[in-house]
Amino acid sequence: MSTDMQQATVTWHGAGTNGARAARSGIVVHRLDIETTKRVEIRDLTELVADIVRSAGIDAGLVTLSSMHTTTAIFVNEPQSALLEDVENLLERLAPRAEDWKHNDPRYSDCDRQNADAHLRAIVLGSSVTVQVADGALTMGQWQRILMAELDGPRTRQLVLQILAAR
């Protein structure tokens, strides 16, 4: 796992994909395309999420960031490099890449990517996070960051960010 905190190459799709309905419902949805560069890497998406929340102009509510993939994880933690190395080591012990997983065996699976370890690691880390918004800002602890783990890259990953504004 790359512990270099990469700046995400991101395509942010507009002012909410649900358009005028967002103003009526208090729900804004954005789709994000994230380009990854390694098989396993972690990206800090906190500032991107915070920028989108600020642009929505809400004072209070919830924001959820979800992966549209089964081999990408979204989680909250501290992006300290030694800790990220520990995460990598833990994931390798829990789901070793070289293991004889049935998902990688053509007798049991039609998947040709040999990526069972990535699926299993994503299960452990989770596919979404929800963060409270108060006074127009994300409500997070001092060391908490919103992190995306690419577990089967490099690829273009699609994430969905949904803001639910309090009324």
C-alpha cells in the first residue's frame, strides 16, 4: 500500500447531479471520478469533501461519501505514514494477495482480475462514511481525515457524495 498521501486527480461533476430537485429536497448529489496511480494507495479526500460542502452553502446536515466499487474503501482515520504502513500490514495479514482464494480460481469464478484480496480488504475497511456538518463545516476530530483506499488499481474510481441539508 502506498503511504504517500497523493493529491487526488478528481473530476467533480457540477453543482449536484440532481439539479433543481436539490433546492426543493435539501439533498445535493455529486459524482466524483478519482484517478488512481497504483494497485494499492490511500488518498486523503477531506479537503475535496469540505470544499463541496462549502459550495453547497448549508449550515447543518450530513454528508455521505460512498464508493461505487467493491475494491475501493472509504474510511475515517489519521493519515500518519507509520499508521498507514500498519494498515497495509494488517490488511496483508488478513487477506494476503498470494493466498489461493476461490474468487481467483477459474473453477469457481469468472473474474480474471485476480483481486480477491482487494474485495476482502474493502469489506474490512468499509465502502462509505457519513460526517456531520455544523456551522457550514465538517464536524471531525483534530486528526480525523476522510480517506479513500484504492485496493485494485490503478483505475478510475467513481464516488458519490450526497449532502442532506437540515431544514
